[in-house]
Amino acid sequence: MISAPPFPAPSPEITAALPGIDYFRRSPSRLTGRADHKEWQHFLVHTEAAHLLVNFNLIDDRWARDARRAETARLIVLARVGAGWDGDMDRFEGAEVDVIPGGMSARFGRNAMGFERGRYLLSIALRGRPIAAELELVPTTFPALSSNQPLSRDRYLSWAFVPRLVARGTLSVGGRAERIESAPAYHDHNWGHFLWGDDFSWEWGSALPWDAGNEWSLVHVRMADRGRSVARYQGLFLWRGAHPFRIFRDDEMSVTHDGCFDLTRPLKIPRVMAMLSPGTASDVPRRMEVRARGDGDDLRVRFESEDVAQVVMPSEHDLEGVITLNEVSGRVTVEGRVRGARVEMEGPGVFEFIRD
């Protein structure tokens, strides 16, 4: 059962730290600079009844005739209520988009995100699906920033993430409105120059406790080559309360997958792309374990997949190829001992697996 404490007031220290990290970079192609830029602001909210994923993203269209107009805005919204995911991807033209470089706000049509008085604000309404949300999210942990990590041999990705926030507001799915009170939430922001279909894959996951009194939260990141035989970067980031507590990296970590998740008619968005990827075969793991050990510390993270939604992207190398971003919701359990402290946690997780 989720405990629901009073909604927290923003921390002045965390509020002051975020604007210098979590601002929109925007593509240099707008000013005749380097193209192939991608950037997204990503949010997850968990309740006992629903999981919500919201992603504001800006991506250079490699095939655009005018490089100065190459940047395209898209909104991905996925909601899991009951037995499965629903959602869609909406695309927006230039006049519908307002994103100021260096700021933390964005408007995509009638959808908006911002950061005011220590709170992230989201206002969402999909065009073609009955999903809408009005939310405020208060960060309760300090952010982490990682710049220019190797994605492939000559491509790099940077990210900032806030592993733990508390959300409140309303979520409407299928005409049914649900009030959200003090729900656990997660946020990350990623940017870099790369193409879908480059020689890379990744696994990215967050875990939060259902018990609001539990002080632990964590994020797992693993970058590998396209065949997933060589890990170029991996990290397990652990927070205790508001502060980073321990980072495990590379040789301190081992990752194992067990079984394949049985995909039976998974949601694929945008729906037109499902025609290019009609199958249900997948190598999304049914279970995954991350073991982190070093300097006397030992931590075990287990993730069990429960449901999958697929975001299908056209390859930017092969006109007939596609890249699949598998958004997998499930249950996470964490146990171990780090820096003399006992670590135990159980709660919701969403892990993203890129496959082609």
C-alpha cells in the first residue's frame, strides 16, 4: 500500500541547483550549426492504479530540406491503467512550439511543461487518445549530471536526472479522472548528437519505493554496442534521502537477463509505425538482475517485467529499418549493504530497452 504523507514544500537548495543543469539546450542546426541533435524531458508518475510516462522531445529531422527548420517537436504520452498501456505520439509544427534555449519551459500545442517556484508543472492532452493530465511535481532529491558519455565510437550522450519527486494533480484516461496525491515520480533530461540506428543500444531504469518513508531511490544506466556484446558505460546511482549516496560504475557491476517477456499484441506508437513492425517477438527480458560490488559494498537489484509499450522509430541509416524503444513497467526489489548501511526497497520501476 502506498503511504501518502503531506505534499512536500520545495527545497530551496534543490530548487537553486536545477536551473543550471536542467535547461533546454536546443539544436545548433537552428543556427546553421551541427545537426543530428536530440533532446528530451522525461517524466514518470506512479500510483497504485496507474503509471504515467510523459516525454517532451526535440529531434533534428535528418531528411528536412531546410536545416534551419530541421528540429521537430514531439510529445509521447503513455498511461498504464489496469491490464495494459494506452497512449500515442503527437507531432507539432513550428508555430505550435515555444521552447527558449536556456530555459526550463516548453509549449507543444496545448501541452506545456515548466519549472516554477521549485515545482515542475505538466499540462498534457493527447490529440487522438483520451489521455490528459494536470500535474505538479516537487523534486525531493538533488539532481545528477553526466556529460558526454560514450554512446558509440564517435557519438556521446549527456543527461541529468532527478531520481525522486512527489507528484499531485489529476490524470484522466478514457474519460475517467483520477486524483493523484503524493505519488512517487521520476524525471530525466537527455541530449546529444546521434542517429537512430547508430552502433548503440541502452538499458535505462529507475526504481522508487512505494513506502514514502523509505529513504532509498536509484537509477540504472547501461550503454552498449548495437549487438549488446560490449558495454561502453554502465552505472548504478543510489540516493539516500535527498543526497547521492553511492555510484557504482563499469567493472563494479554485472547485469544478467533471464527469459524473454511474452509480448501479446503490445501497444505500438505511433500507430502508423506498427505497420513496419507488426511482430510480437522481442528480447525484452522477463527478469533482470543488476549486481553491484566494490570496496566492501554489495547491492542486488532485481526487476521483473509486467507490461511493455513500444515506441517505434524509423532508422536514420536504413529507410526500411526501425528502432524500438521498449518501455517496460514492472516491480523492483533492492537489497544489500552500502557504506555500512542496510539497503532495502520494493516499488515500481520503468526500464527502457532499445532494440532493433
